[in-house]
Amino acid sequence: MYVSESHLLYLKNASEEREKAQKKRKRIEAKFGEAKKHHSMMRARYRGRWKVAIQIFMSFIVMNLKRVVKLLKIREESVKLAFSSG
């Protein structure tokens, strides 16, 4: 397998921007992995561009609502701790 010298230099020199981009990518890929594993996004359930778009839209709405509930629970717990310790 041939790898060009410029590509080897790119691989050796990990810049700050590249590291930040990789961290962002990891978080984004985790969400797509969750969608595939837990929300039936491995294959489209319906056929047709609009039906698939609606399926994706609804799946990500569910994922976002789950996140909102989790964040509200965390906030509620932190508020309880703040008032109970004071």
C-alpha cells in the first residue's frame, strides 16, 4: 500500500483544530450510533424520500426529548441539593 509523504506528515502533525474536530465528530457519531441501535435507523421502515425523511425527523425528535428529560432531572436534582445544603 502506498501512502504519500504529505499524508504521512498530516498524520504525524496533529493540530489543535484537528483534535477539536475529532472530539466533535465523536459526539456526533455517538448520536448516529444511538439512532441506529435503539431507534430503528439501521434500515428505513418506509419507502420514498419524504417518508424516510419523516422517519428520521421523528426519530431525532424522540432522541432530543429523551435528552431534555434527562437534563431537566439533572437540573431538578441540583436545585434540590442547593436548597437542602443552604
